[in-house]
Amino acid sequence: MAASDTTRLLLQDIEHELQTTRRVLERVPEAKLAWRPHPRSYTLGELATHVARLLTWGPMTIERASVDFATLPKGVGPLATDRADLLAIFDREASEFRQALAGLLAGEAEPALAVRWAVENGGQELIAVPRAVALRRFVVSHVVHHRGQLSVYLRLLDVPLPNMYGPTADEQ
């Protein structure tokens, strides 16, 4: 069955955000990975690695009916050691997310996107929403949120910002 207009729009939105996120990650200066803007903030390397790994939520959201925080690994995982490592992490996660989306589209996408999806903590349900909402909220919007933080880090480090939703002041 062909994807509906709504499903195609969702996929175009996701693809735009993936490409935009990669452009921002490409600008992360290797020499500044240990830099942090405030004592309570992530270092640049921690935040950039977090952004690169967030797409792990994509396949989890598509392939599972729920996610339990109590069973998930804590922290951002091993940190990227340089820009090539950071981009390799992102590219791997983006590829797995795209594969999961392709699998979703191979079946009945509309009903699969409408299925109830939940976040739990120790078996206690915290949130339950349709899978399409979870994909946007817990995957795409989550990436965009932290990518925004990352762009502020880059600005503070005087790194030119790439086009995100149009030309930036650095590209004009």
C-alpha cells in the first residue's frame, strides 16, 4: 500500500531534520570537545555525542509498543573522540532509523503510526501517545531541541553555523 500524504510529509520532515543535524555536527570543533559553557552543562563532546545517539529512539519507537526507562542504559554512552567518530555514530544511528522507517512503510503505515506507544518507568506508565506523536516528540523534536543547544555552544565558540531553516548570519 502506498504511503499517505500525511506519512510522506512525516518522512520529509524527518529527513530534513536528519540532514540539518548532520550539518551542525559537521561543525563541531575537535579541539573543543572538553569545553563546557557552565559547570552544570554537558561538555561540547557530551552534548554532540548525545545529539548523535538520540536517533536510537527511532527504531525503539517503531519496533516496540513501549520503552521502560528503568531498563535503558544510563548516560550518553561512550563519547565521540573526534569529529569523524561523532559523524560515524550519527550516520549509523540515522541509517538504522531510516531502515526502521522503511520497514514501517513496507506494511500498513497509517495504522502502525496510530498505534498506542508508551513510556514507562519501572513498569509504571508515564506517557501514552500514538506512535506518530512519539516519533515526532521523543525522536525528532528531542534531536532538534538538543541540536539547538549545540548551535548555541557553537555560537559561543565562534563557529559559523550552517543553514538550518534558511541561511544563517554566517552564510549571508
